[in-house]
Amino acid sequence: MNYIYTINMKANKTFYYLTISLFIFMIISILSIYATKFFLRQEFNNLYIKQILFYIIGILLIIFTIYKGFDYLKKYHLLIYIGTNILLLSLLVFGININGSKCWLYIGPISFQPSEIMKISLIITLSSIISKFKKKKKKDIKEEFFLLLKLLIITIIPSILTFLEPDTGVVIIYLLIFITFIFFIKLNKIWYISFISFFSIIISSFLIIYFFKQDIFIKLFGYNIFYRLDRILNWFNMNGYQLKNSLIAIGSSGLYGFGYLKNNLYFPEPQTDFIFTTFVSNFGFTGGILLIITIIIFDYNIIKLCLKKIRFIDKYIILGIFIMLLYGQVQNIGMTIGLLPITGIPLPFISYGGTSLISYLFIIGIILKINKDYTKYRN
């Protein structure tokens, strides 16, 4: 009885840490988005109200996921994967061009971003394939080859479709999930040597053509890709209006910030890409540290669940979710302080966004469901 009690207490701690962290994220998000109303056009002054609504929808989705949704998702993951790829393909035809990208589908007044759904679908589909492979008694080099081929095809299809939108940041997330899974499967060493060698050659060739044969690069890959690489170079040189103003806002905010709603320095996309800058400029170094500590506690409890004796498929799902969240957190905060290039990745749970926020809350439901199943299984 004492052993069962200990298991229940540990599971409850994970639940409490995650939900309390989520509550702090919600407060920070709403306060930060409300503070941006003074920088945005009048029609965007109600974004904080929409964010509250998105949180309510997301919390209801968490409840549904814990009791039914996750089971349906695992059962029909392949159909969802195919359907989401069809949505990504339809973007190229029916998507509305906004700031040079076709990332959103509109159904009347409702808009959503299929790539956000694909992130979850990809994690579960890859996890399911790996889980089936792990259960096989005989795993020779031929079996490993077909596993890698399946994983690569499953990843490359949405990557190409999302890249064509274009949405490079999400493509990076797809590839990071794929690479992480590959290195955690524990395959024959020859695959890792081949994998690293192949991508080293591809990336090196790509960069050599970019730096030394720019006219050929544009002919082969188009000006759009050339422009995206140029943005990364702006980061290396610390150029760019967004980055300069972000650094000024964060650097001059001091220990407690300018005071809530008192920052007059404008920087683009304060409600999405640069939400961390918005929060720090209002609440200073103290607020920024509070947010980062909350993120660390939140992530630690996710990876701690992954290390427990849970089912293979659930272990890889948690791992994929962790990598997706960690990249979003590090990339978003890193780009606002000049440590990483600007890629347009939102800060999970904080940045404004319907599909993005709801999808992140959905994965919280998945994590809590796995935590609940772990308690039940151990008992």
C-alpha cells in the first residue's frame, strides 16, 4: 500500500507542477498581449480577449484529451496524418498570402494553421512506427533500413509541403523531432555514420553555393530561400530593425521594467514573435527570470515523466513533445536577445495565436493522460 501511495503522490506532483506552471503561463500571456494594444492598430486591440477564449477552448480540449481524445488520436493517427497533409497541400492552392506566406486556411470567419496540427500528428505517427519496431524480436540491419525509410518518408512529406508555404521554423521542428527519434532508437552505428556524413555533405554543398555562386543558388533554389538565408546573416551581423529594438527594450528595462503599460519603444510583432521582449520591457529582469524558471520547472516535469517506466509509444510521444516545446522556448527567447536567428517561432503558451495555443494545450492533455495512465498501470 505504501508503494502505491508513493506512485500516486509522484503522479500528483507532476500534475500539480504542470497545471500551476500552465496557470502562470496564462497570466503572463494575457498581461503581455494586453500590453501590446498600445502598439497595434485599433482592430487588434481585442487580442487579449481572444487569447482568453483560446485558453478556455484549450482547457476544455485538455479535459477531453485526458478522458477520450488521446485514445482516438492513437487509434486513428494515420488517417489524421493523411488528412493534415491534404490540408497542407490545399494551402498551396487556397491559402491566403499574408506577409509572403500561405500558412493559414480560412473557413468563413475561422482560420487555422494546419502545420500546428501536423506537429502533433507527426510525433504520434513516428512514435507508433518506432513502438511497433521495438516490439519485434528480430531486428537486423534490413529491418532497420526499412524503419529509417518509413520514418524519413513520413517526415519529408509534410516538411516539403510546409517549406513551400513557406514556414521554415516549423520545418525545423519536424526535422528536429525526426533526428531526435533516430538517435534514441539505438540502431546499428553504420546508420548514424551514414546519416551524419550525408547531411554534412548536403549542408556544406548548400552553403558553398550560397557564398560563392549566388547567381546559381538563386536559379536552383529561388530568391525566397536566398532571402531567408540572408535573414540569418543579419543575425550574425546583429543587423535588423526588429532585433535592434528588441535588444534596446530588454537592455533598458532594468530590474523591474519600465512599469506595466509604460514602455513606449515599438518593435514589430510584439504579440507573437517578440512577446518575451514585451513581457520583459513591462516587468524587467525579475519578470524574465520568473518566466524562465517556470519554463524550466515545466520542462523538467515533462522529461521526468519520459524517463519513467511507461509504454514505448508514450515514451516517444513525450520525447517528441519535449523537443518541440524546448525548441520553441529556446528559439523564441534566443532570437529576441540576439543569440539565435529570427525565424518567426512563437513562444509556447505565451505568444498570441489560436491554432498554436490550442495545439500546445492539446499536448498538455496528452501529457496528463500519459501521467494518469502511468499511475493506473503502476497500481
